[in-house]
Amino acid sequence: MRPKASLLTKLSAGKAGIALALSVSLVSSCKKELPKPNILWITIEDTSPQFVGCYGNPDARTPVIDRLADEGVRFTNAFSTGTVCSPSRTAIITGVKTYCTGTGNHRSKYPVPDYMKGFPYYMQKAGYFTSNNKKTDYNVANEKAYIEEAWNESSGEAGWWHRKPGQPFFAVFNFMDSHQSRTMTESYDWYLKQVLDKLPQDGRIGESEFNMPPFYRDSPAMRKQFARVYNSIKLTDNKIGELLVRLEADHLRDSTIIFFFADHGEGEPRGKTNGINLGYRVPFVVWIPDMYKDLSLWGTGGEVTGELVDFEDLAPSMISLAGGTVPGYMKGRVLMGENRSEPANHLVLSEDRSDNGIDMVRTVTDGRYVYSRNFMPFMPEARYIRYMEIGEIKQQMRRDLADGLLNPLQVSLFRPRPAEYLFDIQNDVWETKNLVDDPSSQPVLERMRRQLAAEVQDSRDVMFLPEYEVAMLSDTITPFAFRMNENDYPLSEIWHAASLSGKKGKAIAEGQVRLLRSVNKIIRYWAITGLRSQTAGYLQPHKDEILEAMNDPYPPVALTAAAVAYEFFDSEKAENNLKGWLVNENNQLALMTVNYLLYTTDKSPFIESVKACHDVPGRDYNVLAACMDFMGSLGLVPNNGNYRR
């Protein structure tokens, strides 16, 4: 709805113009008297749009979701800000990118500023009843208090039915049935009971009734596992239908705006936890009743838009729809209504640690192209994460790899990544061809490199600190505030060091070794981290400097130097140092050490030390899981749920 003044300036003079102006004013007044809309969020787990019918998959059976799209607006360029649940949900609830708040590491509990409320708090102030059923998974300190302040009700019983008569509601329902636990992590027998047995025979998708993504081997064993994806989404669709029946029965459908989306991309190997399109892009549909159709610039009734949306946009959009005031610290767009923001021309997304799987990726997308910068590319796309390693499909993939049954694309999932990816999703939806070296793609590549560098520095991305440092500083200051202090966090210099990480070559290695002499510990950290991705030939001339870095006073530098020296120089001192770091009481340092050893050629000297690491009192889940991954990689423990930690 345009402001009255802008309409009046376009009216011609005379009686006809005055009459039209009065008519527009009257219509605008009537619209303003509409009750505030109810808002229903339907969120699902771990699902990429490629597996939903309305996004062009004829093998999917998602009639309820498809009908929402047929009657609403389907977004083709909607993205999670992260690739695993808790960072994605933390960006949603705070309305702030996790690389600003320092909340990008999975299931971390670092503080955010007291004024940074969960966004439903602001909807409550605007008169809304807010309910969440029921997943939270927020990466914030004092999560329980944070939840209680944000929601009137957050439980498995929560819903619009507990509001005051006539009170507008914002109700969230999260359906777990497409979660990774259903599609790959739990045993096949568990899946049969929890998913397949709950579907009628004619509602099931058979193991031969879909196309396999090309980065998976097309075999009966893999099809048996991958059918879990389709059936889990089918069960999800059924349950969404049951919720909408209740909304209709309560006579609320005609006054409720419905948002449907997934929390991030597909929960299979190469999707979830991986910083590429398959990890970020989500199905996203908005259904708008006739009463509020003027809030939609896109129209209604089967409209499709390529407008860029990410999860940073959700909080300000909901607060604006509720008639509240969007806090200044929220930088996302308002998508609907008279306060709608200008469309974006690109998005910047992020991927950091997931469970025990340390990583760091930053991604730029304009919808068609997805550019990802891998800062720790010595680890593959199919990196060790215990929650995935215990899945039968991941074990099948590793067996097929060992038996030589995979093609080059499929093998590449288990090999070190390049420093950069550039994929053209319009022509390569499964991301099979990296265009970084393609001459015709260089203008896009250079543009996205510039956009990433600008966003890292403009937003002052605090996740360039190792998690050890984030944990330490969080005792006295929030990472969100810390990042703004140029003296303590000279980001332009840190970015220079980090921007070399993953790149290879004589000059690059020489520059990284020079940076090992920096007075700034974070610059030294990125120098040695980058050296881990170099090749032996480029490292050999700098053996003395790397061995000396094992004595660095900053633990993340010293232990990373030991990992480099052990892998490339077979240093006995490095081996002994790593064994010492394994039994360090600090969980972040122990996790870093085990993680490096997971990608070391010769693991055998560390078996007893990793067992000792596991048994140190006070170990958190991530360290325990990493130790099990180490033992499992050597066949010393089974890769199943009984040995998850």
C-alpha cells in the first residue's frame, strides 16, 4: 500500500482528481482497520527444494505443500543463513547473522547482548500471542530464560488455541519427520517403525521410484537408504495437512498468513553441514488469505518469485507485519507490507563448526551462482562428523570408496576441497562442475570475491576467531560487542591472513610464514591454519619456522603447528606435543587436536592418547564424538548409535 501523499502527487487537478483522492483515502482507511493478521509458521527439517513436488520433482509426493504453493507464492531463491539447525535457528530468533553474534558454531552457548531479544518478544509488545511447538535449539547463553522471554508458550502442547479470545497469534510448528535422524542417522529398523510403518502402502515411495543425485552411487544399497528421504518428506506432508485441517476447523484459515520453509538444506552427506547450495537453499512458500492479499507485492495464487530471501529477513518481516518497531540492530529486509525493503542483489551465508566437525566456509549467492570460500579445505565435503558417520548411508559410501566403486565426482566428496567453489545452479543444480577455472565465469567469480570481502569487513565477521578465543572472551564481553573494537580485533589484517588460507603456491606459503611473526595471535593462527592446506613441497623450505611455531604462546597456533609438522615432517616432537594437547583439559583445544588427527595420514601412534583424551573428566559431547570418529575410522569401534560418544 503506497503512502497517501505519493498518490496525491500523481492525481490530476480538478474535481475528478479530488474525488479520486478521496476514494483512495477512504479505501486506505478501510484497509488500516483490518485486524492484525494471524501468522502461522510451518517449519520442517533438513530439506532441499529439489525433493519437494512444487519445485519440479515429479517423484516427490507432497500434495499439501504443493497446494500451498499453488495458492500462494513460491520462492525459488530462499536460503538458510547456515547449514545446520542451531546456527540457522539462532539467526532466525535473533534476526542477526551468526557471524555477527559469534553464534555460528553448532550448539554453542555464548552470550548475546541483553537488548537482543528473541524476535517474538517484540511481537508480544505489539499485542500478539506467541507460541512455539516446540524446537528451539538456540546458540545463546541462558537459553531457558531467552526462550521464556521470547515466547508466551514453548512446548509440545503450544498452539494458537491458548491465546485470549480475539488476540492475534504468531504460532510456530516444527515437524521433525524429515530430520536427518529419520533419513540417515538412526538405524534402518528404527526408520521402518518411525516413518515407513506410519505411511499407507499407496503413500510410500519405492526404492526404484526416484532419480539418484549424481554424487551418490546408484546401487540397490544406496537406493534403500535414499528412499528414506522421500518417505520422510511424505510423512511430513501428511502431518502438515493435519495441522491445516485444525486451522480450518477453528475458522482461522481466512485470517492467517502461512509461511512454510525448511531450516536448512538436505540432511544427507554433502548437504547439511556443507557450505554449498545443497546445504543452504530451502523450500519457502507464503500463503496469504484474500483478506491480506494487498500485503503481497508478488500477488497470490501460484505466483513464483526469484527474489532473494534469507533467514535474517524473517524477524524484521514478522515484527513489521505485527505492527511493531524493528530494532536497529536487525539488518535484514522487511519482505511484506507498506514497510517493505528494496530487494537484495546478493546474499552472504556462513558455515562453521557442526558438532565435532570444525570448519569455516563463507558463501555468496545471487540466486543463480553460488560462490563458496573454503578456509579449511584440507578437510573434504564428507568430513568426519560423528552424527553422520554412524548413519548407514555414510558407511555404505565409505565401503564403496574403499572398494573402488565410485566415479570421480563421487570420490571427490572424500578428497580435500579446493579453496573456492563456483557453481551455476541454473545449469548445474547438483553442483557437479566447479567454474572457478572457467574463463567465461571470471567476471562472476571476481564480483563475488569482492562482495564477500566487503561483507566480512563491513559486518566485522567475528567468527574469524577460533572457538577457543570466542569461549575465552565470552566470560567478559559478548562476541557481538567485541568485534567492533578495532584495537582488539584488527579485522582488515586478520582478513588478509585468512584470505590466503586454502590457497597454494610458493609465494603464498612464503607470505604465510612471514605472518607467523605477527604480534597478533589471530593473524598467526590464520597463517598456520593456511599452511595446513599447503603441499609438502611448498612447506619443506620453511620447516624450521613451522617447528618453531610449536612453541608459540597462543595454544591454537602451537597445536596447529604441531599438526602440520607431524603430517609433513614426521616430527617426533610434534607427535609428542599432539599427545600432550589431546589430554589438555580445555575442550576447544582437545577438539582441535583430534580434528587434525582425523585427517592425518598415520593415526596409529595416537590410539592410546585419543582413548585418554576421551576419558578426561569434563569432556563435552564434541570431544567425545571426535574421539569416537577417530577410533571408528580405524575400525576400533563400531560406527553405530551405541558408539556415538
